[in-house]
Amino acid sequence: MFSDTVAAAVQDARVDLAQLHSELRRWDLVVWTAGNVSERIVVDPQSGPGPSDLMVIKPSGVTYDALTPEAMVVCDLDGNLLDGDRVPSSDTAAHAYVYRHLRQVGGIVHTHSTYATAWAARGEAIPCVLTMMADEFGGPIPVGPFAIIGDDSIGRGIVETLRGSRSPAVLMLNHGPFTIGRDGRAAVKAAVMLEEVARTIHLARQLGAPVPIPEDAVASLHDRYQNAYGQPGSSPSVPGASQGRERPE
């Protein structure tokens, strides 16, 4: 079905996703069978990401204990099942839409983590009042529109909200958070960091009004973290509009 190169990439992604789904549980970001991680498979590495790419994603309604590499399913970027014997995640259409329209995105995560979802229920953006938030998100975490699961409406809302934003996270109204990254691991990291800042800022507001960080300082902190933090070759950068994220087709 796939070339040897693509088949190897699919197998690697299946292994990665099995481990990354266990990370969602380890950080208490999901309950029961909710939540999902997907990863893009670039079919033609020489040409780069494109419409013929594939994605590997969690199957629908399967418990986390059963999420072995073999349980993951492979779809095209229209959401059609290509490999696997289980029904793909109910969020497959949303993931596929994001991959089609934001070609530099290589991984997507959806959770119902408690504090981030509470902000989504309020329809309130999370203000940038922590340096760690400036580092990772480059500003407030925005709210996306209300959308019904089942078609690409959620994906459209994600793309419309994150286009032009430095944030790798969006709070979909009355639903919960979605995060993006250069690969699945980066998107999981963003989901972990999102829940941490959502919780911390909620607690801070119980004590009084948090103090916003000036925009010039936010930009400086974000630039340093994305381009200078960590070891050479290990940039935490997530593809944003200001960092090469492509516009929708």
C-alpha cells in the first residue's frame, strides 16, 4: 500500500503516538477515552508537506490501555481510512483540515484537560501574565468559535483562530483545547504547558488581578525561547504565522 520509506515513517509514528498518548494520561490531561494525538506523514520529503500526505491518529472510543502502536490508524488528509481495522477518532476531520491548510503543522493534540477546558467553557482567552506563557505561547491563548464535532467545522475554527497568532494553542468554545506543533511531541508539550498556565492563572485570579506582561517583553521572551533556549538543534519552535506557517490554500 505504501512505499518502503512511507511505511517505515508510518510505523515510527505509530510507536511515537502510543507513547505520546500515555503522556496525556501521565499529565492528567484526559479521562476515559477522550482526547487524541495525531502526526503528519510527509509522503514526499523532497517536496515537503502537501495534500498527498497522510496522518496517523488514535482510533475512536478505544481505552488508553489498549492504544498499542498497532491500534493506531492511518488516514489521508481527507480523513479516509487507509490502514487499520478500527474507526478513526471522531476528531479526524478536524485534524485533517488543519494539516491541509497549515502545512508546517506536523502534530495535533486535543484534550479535555480540566482548567483549560474551564476557560473554554467561559469563552475567555487566557491572558499572558507569566513569563513561561510568553515563552511557549507568545501572548494570550485565544478562544476559537463554537463548532459541532463530526465535520471539518472544528478544523476551520482552529485554522481561523491560529492563523497570524504565535500561539500553538486554541480554546474551542464550549469544547476544549487543541494544540499544534512541528510534530506530535511538540503538540503534547504545548498541551501540558497550556494546562499548567490555565491552572496557575486561575489560582492567581482568586487572589486578585494578575499583572499583564508588556507586549514588547512578551515578544522578546518568545523570540529568545524559540530561537536561543536549549541545546543547538533542539529549538522548541512551533510553526506559527510569524515563523513560516503557511496560509490556507
